[in-house]
Amino acid sequence: MEGCLFCSIIEGKIPCEKVYEDEMVLAFKDINPEAPIHVLIIPKKHINSINDLEDKHENLIGHIYTVCKKIAAELGIAESGYRVVTNCGANAGQTVYHIHFHLLGGRNLNWPPG
Ligand code: 5GP
Ligand code: ZN
């Protein structure tokens, strides 16, 4: 989508530190990590947020979780533990309106989040 930061990353117009890629998703390191491991997993098709998900996206969203599992194993945090978070809307702190899944690990994560 024109003007979308994450679409620009997918198109290669803005560089990223790629962690994983397939036909459906791209995963890359967050530019401002909140934990020793902080990866963003995004669909290649633009979707604004959870509020815009439709039935046809169910396979994609399920796929993203299996990608999270693979990345966590590859980065060595499968056993120590990690968190997968999607912020939806202003009160959740969503700043980029291209749906994304934060994969956070490598330290003890507080709960509940702020
Ligand atoms: P949100 O606040 O929308 O849930 O998360 C957006 C995330 O995107 C933030 O953690 C922020 O650090 C990250 N981010 C913003 N701009 C860029 C960028 O240009 N490159 C990368 N790799 N991450 C970004
Ligand atoms: Zn986008």
C-alpha cells in the first residue's frame, strides 16, 4: 500500500535485518528492540490491523504462529520462553498500521504489560 512503512520494507525500498521470509510473510528485527530478541513478523499483503481481518486470512494468521515457533527455535529462545504480541489500535499503542506480530524474548518479560 502506498505510504505504508512495512509495505516499503517488503518492497525493499527501506532496508531491514531480515530473519525469515517465505511467500506469505517477512520477519525482520525491530529497529528499536524492547528485548534482546525482538522480531516483527508481517504478512506480505497489507492488512491494517486485527480489526481488518476476514475469514480468508485465517490460514495466514495460523501460518504466522508456526513461523514464530520456527524463529524462536532458530534464535534459541524456544525453551527459555518468549511472547508474541499484536497491538491493535491507539490504546494498545499500535503505531504502524500494517498488521504485525512482535516476537520478544531473551529476558524475563513482565506481566501484565504496561
Ligand atoms: P507497534 O507500536 O505498531 O505495535 O509496533 C511498531 C514497531 O515497528 C515498533 O516496535 C517500532 O520500533 C518498529 N519500527 C518502526 N519503524 C521501523 C523501521 O523502519 N524498521 C524496523 N525494523 N522497525 C521499525
Ligand atoms: Zn502495508
